[in-house]
Amino acid sequence: MARSGRSKSSSQRKLVIFDFDGTLADTFELFLRGFDEAADVYQFSRFDRANLRYVRSLDARGVMRHHHVAMWKLPLVMRRLRRFASQHIRSVELFPAISESIENLHSCGATLALLTSNAKANVASVLGKKLFQRFAFVESGISLFGKRSSLKRLLMKSGYGGDEAIYIGDELRDLEAAQQCSITFGAVAWGYTELEALVKAGCHQSFTEPRELASLLCPATV
């Protein structure tokens, strides 16, 4: 039976695009440490752990405003955060069951892609050579607000249409990029942003634990 006769439900997406930080890799504690170091250097507020749930409901611009980060300082802050991440990348691990989910998705025929603000070398280091090679397309080192253009570029490289793809992420900026490119967005519950905020903003699908990625996204084999 040909797949062309089947409706394109979220479980039959041919291209599965993943964010990295907070989606595949548990980098939140590393981010907090790097953010506090940058705050001391560039004189803005350290990360507000006392109101963590509220802060994790904000988009990236809201997080910066909450901590009084002047926009002109943002490129300096992002460079420092990337440098800090590279220096401490060996402390980062994948979330439980992520490796298994990636392997299962690859085995059942999904084309995998990565879209991340992190450096390609960091991503490769955390995933390991074998798992990294499961991703046919990688867009890395993206600016804080540059995911829309990178997502469009990734689609062009892959040859898939937006209706054949799903983007899996953990932040409101991921969701916004998907919406701007007319791509289905799947929100994870274990990342940087509170799942409730992502659902309220209009995500199409949500995942409460990493094992659901493969079980809900694996294309039907016919």
C-alpha cells in the first residue's frame, strides 16, 4: 500500500526536526551557571530561581527583560554563553531514552534533522559519533532569534514540504519559528519552557516523556 494515499497525521511525518538544548540534551543547569557568570560580567540580574516557574513561562525576549538585559548587550551575552557551554560540554548528558528514541525513529524510516543555537561540535560531542550520524541535516550556531530563517533553509535542503515535517522543541521561540513556516510543532514537557505555556501558545502535539517521541512519531510501516 502506498503512503501517498494516507493522510499526513503527526505520526506519519517524514521529516522530524529536533531542537537540541532542553529537548535532546539536559543543558538547563549549565545554562543557569553560564547565565549567572554573564550577569556578573555584563551587570544584569542573575537568573531568578525564586520565580523559576514564572520565568520558564516567558519567551526569550521576556526572559531577557525580566533580568534587565539590555538588547545591545545580547550578542556579547550569547557569545559568552556559547563559550561557557563549550568549556563545560562534557558535563552534559542526553535525557533518558533519547538515544533509544532517535534510533527507533531512524530505523522506521524517518529523516532526522537538528536545528540548534548550540555549536555543532558541542552537539556532536554530546550525541556521540553514531547517534550524530543519524541526523541527515544539521543547522547549528543559530542566533537567538534566527530560527525562522534557519528552519526555512533546512526545509529547502531536505526537499520536504512543511506539511511533511514536524519540529520538536521546548521553547516558545521554537514554536514561533514553526508557526511562521507552517510546520507542525511538538512540545516536550522536560525542557526550558513550561509545557502549559507552549500548549497555550498553540503547539499541535505534546510529549510528556522522551519515550513518547518514537512511539508517537514513528511513521507507519506498510
